[in-house]
Amino acid sequence: MKNIIVACGGGVATSGAVASKINTELEALGLSHKAKAEAVDIKSLELFARTADIYVSITPMPGANHDDFPIPVLNGIPFLTGVGKDEIMEKLVKLI
């Protein structure tokens, strides 16, 4: 099973909402047995990234270059705004 992490500043409200939206989408697509999203605190992001398969970013990590990240990084803002959500979800499904 693929582990998707979603991070925001506190690892609760925004990232929790996005992780829930991703899990709902995965369920609707019949992929909930292949991947699961969980909200994490951005301060612990590097630790969680060691065991995760995909990172959905809600807020930039200070000093981090996502191109150098050890796992694929997707922009999570479309899950909040709805703008571009289908395209990001398509990318996520391809990574799964």
C-alpha cells in the first residue's frame, strides 16, 4: 500500500482536510486498498518522508527544494480550491 503524506504548518486542520479529500477520491476510484493519505506536521516532514511514497504539499517547507525531495511532491492547494483538482488527482493516481 502506498503511503501519501500531506503536510501543513500544524499537521491538523488544512492537511487533515486534504488527506480526507484524497482518501474520499481514492475510495470513489476503487483505489483505497492501494493507497492512503495521512496528515503530518511539517516540522516532522523529513522523518515522515523516509517511509512515505508521495508527498502532497500544502505549504512550502522553509529552505526545502522539492526537486531534491526523495519522493514525488504534488501541489495540494487544488484539493482546497477545487481549481486543478482533477489534474492533480490524475497525477496522484499515476504515481500509485
